[in-house]
Amino acid sequence: MSQASSTPQALASERQAALAAWALASLQLAGIPDFQNYRLMVASDDASFRRYFRATSETHATDTYIFVDAPPDKEDSRPFVQVQAMLAGAGLAVPRIYRADLAQGFMMLADFGDTLYLDMLADNQAFQIETRYQAAFEGIRQMQQIRVLEQLPVYDDAKLRTEMALFTDWFLAQQLALVVEPREQALIQQLFDALVTAALSQPQVFVHRDYHCRNLMVIAGEQPGIIDFQDAVRGPLTYDLVSLLKDCYHQFPRSQVVGWVNQAHRQWMQSVPESPVEAAEFLRWFDLMGMQRHLKCAGIFSRLNLRDGKTRYLNDIPLVLAYIVEVCGLYPEFTEIGAWLSEQVLPRLDAIEGGK
């Protein structure tokens, strides 16, 4: 296999040479014609240590494959294989796994192409967006029908709190260098307690955990191509809906979001009538679940910037903070913490944004 890429230093590494050799053998074992003519090109990386490469051939331009490099000392690929089987078994569109070598951290996958839901949103084609998002809602419904959940980690009290601690440890303390006074520490703790209570009071279902416009792909047909599902858990009912509708990378109008949430509530009531919930309570679950997720994301984006040098994630922090402040204004019990965020936190974030 020849090697060509816009990042020759990465492909010159010992690991990339090993991946190239493994990819060549995998293409041959899969019976791919002219396998020796395929080249590896960098496809993308993500917020983890995984990297993705596309195998292409000039003689078979439409036949491409994705090869995953997930160093086993940093990434465990077993959940990816396990969850892929669960989702495929439920009739969802996930990449086929042609071959996996978990000891080396290599996988050969079907290629869903390059068109993300994010790209579709940028084109602003209203009819296509509505159609594709209806299909994404159906995807959530199908995932929530998965019943064999014993093998998934549980999104429990400890995990929810560990994630929110990223907000205080990485965003407030390190990204903003903000010293939080005892009174505000108490407000934050009260917020965390309320969010955990709301999350754990919901029906617990299959949760993709990153079901948003950068992990949903536009493929043939209306079903979304679902990727990056290896962190799936058994968790709160509204989590994936929040990921989709309060997306960290795209903001829908509140009125549109509420309309979609009400639709999801009706679908839940029809699908699982034995677990009834009022529409107002469902919306509150959704909003509070969003706060938990966005607190986590503010911390993760800060960590990616400060620890990993991925500065582009700083651009996504203002939106997740805006979501949090919005919800604080919708529910009286969060008025005080919302005022502190608006008066003390957002101005520091604006200063950082202005200094970039």
C-alpha cells in the first residue's frame, strides 16, 4: 500500500507504518480488488486519541474504507465493537466492522463519507433539516427500545458528578482562573444536586451520549449514519434528545426545540405507556439534563484547549454557557446561580474571547 497524506510526519511514525501494513492485509482478506493500489489518507481526528484514515484507490474511486487507529494504551476499542453490534441489531445505520484487531487498536470500517448533519445545517435547507431530524428522532426511539443493557456502564450519581466537576476544575479554575467564593461554591453544589436528582428520576434507557450534528452523517436514505457511539451508557431518557436539540455546535430557536421536545414526549407516551410522565415534567428533565451536559462540555472544551492544545474548542464554550444561563432564567430555583454566571463568569469568558 502506498502512503500519501497532508500530514507526512504522522504517517511516517512507526504506528502509522504498522497501521498501513495491517490495512493492506485487511483489504486483501476482505477480497477488495486491486487492494495493493489503495492509499491511506488522514480522514479526521476527534476529541480523543483516536485517528481515522480513509483508504482510497484511483481505480475504484467509489469504494473507500475507514481505518481506525486507537492506541490500546489510551483507548479501549471493545466497547465500540460491542455497541456497534447492539445498534446494528436494532436496525440503526452504523458502520460495518470488516475487521478488528483490538490488541493493536486497529479497525477496518465501512465509509459513511464526509457529509455531517453539521454540514447540512450550514446549508440551511429547511425541508431537508426537518426530514433528517425526524429520522434522528426515530433513531433515538429505536435506541431506547434496546433492552439488553446489562453490558453497558451505568450513568450513576458518581459519573454525573465527576463530569460536572470538569466545569469547576477545568473551566472555572484553569480556563478562567476564577476563585470561587464559599457562597458561590454552595450555589454550584446545590445546582449539581438538583441536576443529579433530575437525571436519576428519569427512566433509564440506552444512551448514545454524543448524539449530535458532528456524529450524525447524511447517507443514502433518510436514516442518519451514526458514529462515535463507543461511550454508550444506560442513562436518563432525555440525554440523547438534549445532545441533538441543544447541540454544542449548532443552536436552534427555543420555540423549535420545545416543539420537538413535545413531539418526543408524545412518542415516548405512545411507545412506553407504562412509564407516563407529564409534558411539563418531561421538558424540565430535558432542560436540566442539558445543564448537566453543558457544564461537562465547558470543562471538556477547556481541557482540550489547555491540556491537548486543541484551541478550536474554545469557540464552542460560549454556546454551552448560553444554554446554561438560558435554563437558569426559565426555572426560579436557579435564578441566583444564573445571576452569578451572568455577572461573574460570562464577562471573564468574553475577555478571553476578545484576547484570542
